[in-house]
Amino acid sequence: MSELILNLSFFFITLIVSFYLNGYINKVFVGNKLTDPVNERSSHKYPATRSGGISIFFTVCLACAFGISTGQLSIPLYALLSVFFLTFTGFADDLINIRYREKLFLQLFAAVLMFQTGYSIDSFHGVFNIYELPWWLEFVSSVFVFVVVVNALNLIDGLDGLASFISIKFFLVAGGIILVSKPEWFLFFIIIISALLGFLWFNFNRTRKVFLGDCGSLFIGSIMAFLIFYLLDSESALVTDNLISRPLLTVLLLLYPLIDTLRAFLIRAYNNKSPFIADRVHLHHRLADKGYQHWQASVLTFSLSTFILVVNVLLFSTIGLLGGVALTVVLLTVFYYTFFK
């Protein structure tokens, strides 16, 4: 009972701190004219700031510091260094626009730091009939997945609430799985989810709008990448191993960012454009162009991706990995022609 009270206390205190810091830092940014420019790609008509990421970061840091000091939370050092490094890279990018080549190099450096945590993608868990990986392939796979996950979340941050909803779903499921094997990490999931909820009010606010920015998307994306490392590490004990394949589970947790990023890159390559150029070829932009409000499009995308995850978990024991992949492809096709086409 005392643990439940403690967790609820952390949730509500973090929520209040997040709400306060998002409002306060938004005022600081507006006062210093650090606002997001309004152009043909913008959905906002009032001054908006990219202060959500740094507000969430400060909120999580404060809550985690208290959790660690009370012995309720433990965080791997190298994971902390990697996340901090990438967060400040994103913050600098929000202010001065770092070129993508430099940003990619910094992401690779953060990935190498994350690899030092002791968790990595050291097995394909039977995909292509491959299990244990040699060290060099383990390193390359881990770094590649880190960069993909971080950028996938960054690239879908173009619709109010979308990145936050996808992130909350990820942390809810990952927290439930990790609770059994790593209870010393569980408090972190309460902290990050409540921090995101405190941000959402400002993200949907019309006159005091706050965006995650690169700082927020890189901060959250790097945490997701670390948890993907843990979920795919062969030494990790997961309660879901009897329910669904680990690789399929991790893909389903980040299904929308991965699918949307792959589609956007292919379209840009076909049109002889840089895959990193900002445009409106994303799936969520299709929903917005069809008249969906941002919250409607975000909730719809969240609901569809959650539905695919739940159906796969329920049917995996019957249809297996190949059946799960086929089912996912069929559902994605049906949803695309039903809602996005």
C-alpha cells in the first residue's frame, strides 16, 4: 500500500512540475522571441515555442534525482550520459539549427555511449533463423537501431500530440514488461509518462502552444532506444517471451514511427530529394489535409497502432512470427486505404 502511495505521489508531483515548467519556460522563450516561425507548413497562427523538450527534460531530471536519492530508482550511468548528450544536441539544434551531417555524427557518438551500458542487440531471437550475433554485428546492429529509433520519433513530431501519444504507449507497455525483471526502473516510467501528460496541455493549447522540438524528440527517442536494447538483449528476462517474439514486439511498439519514416524516405528518394528534407509527405499530414483536427489524427494513429499490437499479442501463439508479420502487413494496408488514402 505504501508503494502505491509513493508511486501516485511521484505521478502527481511530476505532473504538476511538468505543467508548471512547460508554462514558465514557454514564457521565457516568448519573452526572448525564441518562437517557431509561421510558414506554409505551420499549423499554428500564434507564437509557439520549441520549449517542450527542455521542460520535460528538467522535470524528469528533478523527479529522477529525488527517486535516486530515496533509493527508489536506479539508472545505468552510460545510458544517462548518452541521453544527456543527445538531449543537449537537440536543444542546440532547436536554437541554432545544426546541419544534419553533424547531428548524425553526434547521434553515432551517443549510440556508442549507449552500447557501453551492457545492454545491446546481441541476438535476432530466431528471425532469419539467426540467434547469437558476433560482436561486430552486435555493435553495428545496436548503433543502427539507435539512430533509426531516434530519428523515427523526431520525424513524426509534426502533429500536436502524436509523438507524445506514441511515446506514452511505448512507455506503458515497456514499463509493464520491465516491472517484473527490473523493478528498480519502474518508477522512471511513472515519471516520464506524467511529464509527457503535463506537456500535452500546452501542446494542444491554441494561444500558448509548445512543441517538443528536437530536444524533446531526441531525449525521448534515446530513452526508447535504450529500452529497445534491453528488450532485445538475450540476458534480459521478459514476461512476454511466452506471448510474442521479441523482435516483433519491439517493431510493433514503434510501428507508426518506423513505417512513416520508411515511407517518407522512399517517397523523397523517388522524387530525387534529400531523405532528410522537411515536407508534408508524412501519413499524419494526410489526415490533417483530410480535415482531421490534430488531436483527432493523433488519437486515431495511436488507436490503430495499439490495435495492431494487441491483436498480434493475442494471436501470436496461434499464427507465429510469419503469421504475425503477414497480419500486420494486411492490417496496415487496410488502415491505409480506409483512413489515409
